[in-house]
Amino acid sequence: MAVVRHASVNGAAAEIGLTQTGVTQRIRTLERSLGTTLFTRSRKGMRLTKEGEILHRYCQRVTDLEGEYLSFLRDEILDQGIRINITGPSSVMRSRIIPGATRILEEFGNVTFTFHLDDDKPGLACLKSGEAQLAVLMRHEVVNELDSKLLAPARYMLVASAAWKGRKLRDIVSSERIVDFNEADDATFRYLEKHGLLDLARKDRHLANNTDALAALVADGRGYSVLSTDFARPLIGRGAIIEINKGKRLELEFALAWYPRHEMPAYFARLVKEIR
């Protein structure tokens, strides 16, 4: 189609981003496959043969059908709506993903969301199974087959019950249990290691795979943990918990990941842009 529009291999190559040799090879491969000649060369450029004219008419019909399909598809999307499933760790989902995602609703009113706040099931598995179209992953979990966008680092602080105010940090770490999400959750250990406290810590942990339940255990004096600063600050403001290593943070890098889309719909592109 590009060769016909420009009547030259050179013009077609410039339009579709190939070399002249690349275009010529494709034409010759097509001709061998069809067992016919599609173009002849003249002083006026590349001209279609009769066989080429028939194929060109067919290509035009295909292009017209493609336009009809795309128009129909857009109308169907507008009529039926679009559901997007997003999964990720609960703290990041609450503080960053949900607020960012819902900002697109004023412009794309036909979009609805399902948010999976899941600290147990790997987001990568949800992408591969089709349960989610977008997932928040740790940066190192993003594999080559995915497209992704690096999010601003999530910052975590060390917290404990407000009833422990006045206790020494090293006393708390050495005598109290850690509260984490699950066996695979190493965020508290990483925090302690970063700040030279890991050797003091007990390894027998309480586990609660829900952020609210974890925070409740901490507030009740059953242990200490790390919480994202966004999630922890309201609890600190209410006097439920305290920060026990003030000003010391652990930064974790997360990415928003999805399977590549050659033509990203406007609502999807805007969604990716709004989530930071």
C-alpha cells in the first residue's frame, strides 16, 4: 500500500520506517508467495500490474473493514463500559494506586475498577493468569515480557504501641516480637539491617496478612513493625502508635506493570500516567 501511494520504494521506505532494501525484499517475498509480479518499474516509478491492481483493491477493502471494526469497537466500549482489575500491596494500593486511578473517572466515566489489596498473592501471578490488567510489583519482580513504570519509592518507618513511649529502641528490638504480613515479608528485617539493629531482633514473628490487623496488633502492644509513612501517620496522629526510630526510613522501589499493548487505549494511557 505504501509503494502504491508513493509510486516508489524510496517513499514507501521513508513512510514505514524500513530501508529500501527491506521494502524490496518484502515485495519480492510477497510476489514469490503469490506466484505473480505485482509491480513494474517505469520512468514514472513503480506501477501496479493487473495482478497487483486486484491485490490492491483487496487491501483497500481490508482497510475499510478495519475502520468499520474499530468504529464498532469504540461504540461497544462506550456502551458496555470497561472494567480494570488492579492488584498490589495494601499500603501502596491505599495511599497511591486507588487515589491515582480514580482521578481518571471524570474523563472516562465508562471505566470501573476492581482493586485487589493483596499482601499474599504475587502480583506477577495475577498478571499471568489474567486476573489483573495492572499490578504493583517490587522493582526486581518485573520481568522482560512486561511493560512497566517505576513509581516513586515507598518510605517505611519503624512503629510500636503508644504505650511503649519512653522505652529504649534497643530494648524494644531485643525483647519484643516483630509483626509482619507473612513468612515472605522481610521489610522489617531489611529496615533493621539497614540501621544496624538486625542482630538484636527476635526471629519469632507474629504474622497478620492485613494492614489493619497488623497495625492493630502493634497498637495493642503485641509487637513492632514497619509501616508505610502514608499509612502510619494518621495512626500516629490518633495516638495509637508511635515512631520508635525517628527520622530513619526504609525505601522500597515499586513498579506498576502490565502486559504490552501495541496500541494503548486512551483510558489506559491516562491511567498509567496518573498512577505515581
